[in-house]
Amino acid sequence: MMELLFIGILLLILVLTNLIVFKLGRRDRVKRIVYGVIVILFTPLIFKVLLDIIGSFDPGGFASGAISIIYSSLFFINGIIIILIGIVTNSTNKA
């Protein structure tokens, strides 16, 4: 049960990241590309924070490393997808 809650929290953080990026980026392709790069640059920080937090619950360390690598990979892929969406989006700045 605890593992399911933890996975749900991680997915919620990923969804919130997407909501923030797409709210701030609106329909501007350059902003989406920049925010995608920022998400990719935050990936090592996410890895380190998760490794420290999960490592306190796992004395062996193998599971904490595996979860950190999996989630960091998802975060990195999410950044690449945001960049790709920014590339293919038509920019409509009407301000």
C-alpha cells in the first residue's frame, strides 16, 4: 500500500510539472522549448533529492537507486516531449 502511495505522489509531481510548464508556456513555442530544457536541467537535482529521501527508508540502497533512476528517466523523457511539443506547436503571440 505504501509503495502505491509513493508512486502516486511521484506521478502527481510529474503531472504538476506538466501543468506548470504548459500554463507558463501557453502557446509560445520558444517558451515551451526553454521550459523543456529547464525540466531536463532539473533532472539531476530530482535524482539526488529522490536518492536522499528514499535512501533514508531503504538501508540496502538498491531499491532507492532503482526508483531514482526510473523516475529521473521519466522526468528527462518528459522534458524531451515538452521540447518536441514546443517545436511542432505554432506560435500564436497576440498580445
